Amino acid sequence: SVNNIVEITAGTLIEYKSCNYGNYLEEKEFRALSAQAAYQKNLEEAANLQKFIDKFSAGTKSKSAQSRVKMLEKMKREGKLDPPPAAVVASTKIPYLKLPTPPKPYGENLLTITDATIGYSTEEEPLLRNISLKIPRGMKLLLRGPNGAGKSTLLKALRGNVESMIQEGTRTENEKLRLGVFTQDLAQELD
């Protein structure tokens, strides 16, 4: 469960502390309404100031009119007369991702690695040794460990996209298995 959300909007970060996703949506809508209301109030105030300036700029209240000119200029300088960014006031769609149902593979195991030594180069010390792992249908796998322990390397070896990573041992995948991967560094892989 999420308890803090940071949104990048209109070139700034907006932080929603101690907030789950439902509360975030409510708070975002409240901020959008507040921003629009403040903008409308500022426009009305600026119109009243301009009306006073136009009426009394050359008369007995010219000093008051000059004071209001300065107030109006300050409002413009502070951006109070600029409309709130569209990203703040616009409601956005909640993204929805629909993936096709994967084909059912034959057999119990989807992927098996047996007595594997895994690393990037045979000239360097392998990151993982004597790895044996069976991934049956329905298995949910959590990899946990400190940086540099070999989590990403193990996942790459499981994917099988770099055959030389498994220096010893075997990797066997179900003949009907179709791997789909969304990596943490997907942008780099697309380049």
C-alpha cells in the first residue's frame, strides 16, 4: 500500500504526504479547485483595482490610485494573474493496462536452471554459483538482496537473452513459454 505520493506537474514536484491513492485523487481535485478559485479571485481583485485606477488616476485620490497601480504590478510580477497550469487543473484518466491472457504451457515447470554458474564474463569471478531453481506455473518469486548481490544478473540469466551469462549448468524453458519482461532500465534497452 502506498502512503506517500510525489507528482511531477507543471515543472514542479507536488508531494502528497501520508496519502493513499484514493486520498491523493481527492487532494489533487481539491488543489485544482482551490487553484482555479484563487485565480478567479485574483482576476476579480485586479479588475477592481483597475476600475479604481481608471476612475481616480487624475483626481483627488491620485495617490491612492498610484498605490493600487503598484499593487496591480506586484500581482502581475508574482504571477497571480497567470492561469494555473493546465496540468494542475486538468483531470487525467487513470491508466488502464489490459494484457492478453498468456497461453497455457504444457507441463508443470516453466523454467528450470540446474547447477548454474552465472556471470558476465568467464575472465571475471562469477556473481552466482551452484544455482538450481525451478519455476512452476503460478509461482511468484521475490528476489531480495543488497546492491551488487546479483539480483538483476539472475533475472537476465533466467530470461536467457544473453546465453553466455550461464557459464556452467543448464537453463531449460517450457517449449510453450513466452517471456515478457518490463525491466527497471527499459529505456536503456530500447536505445
